[in-house]
Amino acid sequence: MIKRTKEIKVHRTLTMSISFWALVEQIRSKQHMDTADEALAASVMSLARKIGIEAWEVNTDVERRIG
């Protein structure tokens, strides 16, 4: 379960290739996540930490799964 802080709901259309969404679905499935939103959020946070633009201290259950 993701610990939620302040969220802003925005309705946008993401135009990505089928292969992109297939990768998101594979991440979601292999990491036992409930939604594509979780898979995308965890992936973005993981990359942000890897490149040094996000702190490492906060680590939710979902983010621990993709380590």
C-alpha cells in the first residue's frame, strides 16, 4: 500500500506506445502492484532517487518492491 500524501488529481491523456504500456503492466504484475498508477509512481521515484533528484529516506512498501 502506498502511503499517500497530498495528491492532485489531473486528467490528462498519455500517448505512449503499446510496448510502453506492456512494460508498465509487466512491472505492475511482477511487483504485485494493484494498478498501473502504482507501477508508474514507483518507477519514477526509483529513477529520481537513482539520478539524485529525490531523497532516499522515504521508502514506501511499493518502492521497496522495486528497490
